[in-house]
Amino acid sequence: MGQSMKEVRAALEKEREELARRASKVAANLRRERTPLGSDSEDAASVLQNDEVLDALDAEGRDRLARIDAALQRIDDGSYGVCADCGEAIAPARLEAAPESFRCVDCAELRAN
Ligand SMILES: [Zn+2]
């Protein structure tokens, strides 16, 4: 393995944070548009509901967040780096390029076709 699980987890968590931060910003902006100026919109923005944040993410962002969560889950249960379809080890280079991968190259290509 090129990377330790600790490094992988840190990278995934960082990416998750960035996605969440981006989504929170979008959600706060959306709310500001709907909320008249001068009201307590700043307070409102700070207590954004989780589903509002998710709504603010585009489909790609949501998909990515779900895959990052799934990868973190697999680190926890020890199945990280193993293809979800065929059970073979996923190539370390593939994991380094895309830490949230949960299929080997072959299975991913099979799915994409
Ligand atoms: Zn596979």
C-alpha cells in the first residue's frame, strides 16, 4: 500500500469537510435570498439544517459525499481497498488517485459500459 489508512482517512475527511463547507455556503446564500434583509438571517444561516445543506449540493456533490462516507465506513469495517464486486484488492495507484473508489478498475469499467 502506498498510503497508510491514516493518510487515506485524513484525505477523505478533508475532502468531506470541503464539500460540506461549499454546500453550507450555497445553502446560506439560498436562505438569504429567501429571507428579507434586516431579519435575523445571519442567525438563521448558522443553524442550517442538514437536509438544507444536502439540497444545496448538486447531484455530483451529493454523490461524492455519499461515496466519501461509504469509503470512511469501509475503513472502519476493514473492507477498504477491496473491490465491492469481485473481492479483489483495488490497485493502490487507483486508490491514491481516487480514495473513494470501491471497485477495482475492471469492475468499474464493466459497470460503466
Ligand atoms: Zn472488481
